[in-house]
Amino acid sequence: MFAAIALLVLALAPAGAYNQGNRLYAQKDYSGAAAAYEEALKAGPSAAAHFNLGNALFKSGKIGPAILHYRRARYLSPRDRDVAANLEFARAYRIDKVMAAASPFAHGLDTALHRLSRREATVGAAVLFALTGALLAAWIVRRWTVLVVAASSCAVAAAYAFASQQAWATEVRSRPAVVVVSEVNALSGPSEDAKQILLLHDGMEVEIREARGEYLLVQLPGGGGWVPRNAVQRVYE
């Protein structure tokens, strides 16, 4: 009996923390709300909790951590327009501006391949490929034209889902990260005595190329360098 009660309390704790975060946010206690949402996330990823945490952090003036959690929310719920809008809004507040913008074609392709979440794409590809095989097997037996048409449609949808899954996999493998301190010097080597070559500010998005000791080699359009580990946080843990 006591074990069942304990399990129920544990199950309800994340929801309680999330609701508490909403109450504190409504009261404009943004730091308190952020702490509550972080507590809720200890139970596991949640697009809503990451999104609301991003909002609370942005209101607290923490642009980098806000972008980090908006991107995590996008990973779980890529079609959510509020997530996309707030992510772009937060990016506009960064001191550093990205010099190399993607071409319209590259941007459109990237958007198309990220319409599904990675989980949706993985499950969808597996199911659709299996359904394609079943329909082709049925066509071999029945020779009905409608089965070929259905199999072709499923194959196209499966190919899209697979391409979407691969796009997410490529993004995760690139080890994207966000600068979460007000500013940090990117150095020519993994040492505090190395030459300062670039100044990065809160919210700059980078990719981690290498780790050495307490330093990370980060890359961004137009350059890169070594920064302390605590200056950036990975989008995908």
C-alpha cells in the first residue's frame, strides 16, 4: 500500500512542478518558474517544459540558456509554431550575428526535413517500409493496380521519413551547443595562455569538434577556437 502511494507521488511530482512553474511565471517570478520547470524535466524530456523553461530564462535575461531549451523543445515538437517563433525571437537578441546565412533552397530543404520529430521519423519509416513490403507482396498475389499505387505512395512516404530521420541524426552527430555565459574568448589552443582569437557572447550557437581537458574546440560560421567547457552547453545530451 505504502509502495503504491510512493509511486503515485513520484508520478505526480513532475506535473506538480510544471504547474508550479506556470503559477510562478504568471506571477512574474521568472527565476522561480525556471527552477520549477527544471525540476519537472528531471522526470524526462518534455517539449512543453523545455518551451516554458526557455520563456522563463529569456524573461530572466539568459539568452543562451533560453535558446538551448527552445532548440530542445523543437527537437521534440518541430511543428510547434510558438517554439519556432520564440527561438527566432531569442536569436534576434544575440550580440553576435551569424555572417554566413543558408541559401533559400538549403533553408527550405532543412525545414522540410525537420517537419517530423526524430521519433516520429524513425517509427514512421519503419512502419511505412513494412507496409510497402506487405502491399507489394499482396500485389504479387492479386495483381491489382491499386496495390501498386498504394505501395508506391507508401514507399515515397517511407523515403521521406527516412530522410527526416537521417537529417536529425546528422544534426545530433554534429554536437551543436550554445554559449551560456555573457561572453567568452575563443582561444588558439586548449590553454588559458593561448592567443585570444575570437570573442563569443551569450546565445551564440556552435558545434563541438573536439574535447581536450577542460576545453572544447568549437566551430561556427567564419571561425572557431577553444573555450572552457562551462562556457557552452550541448543541445543534445
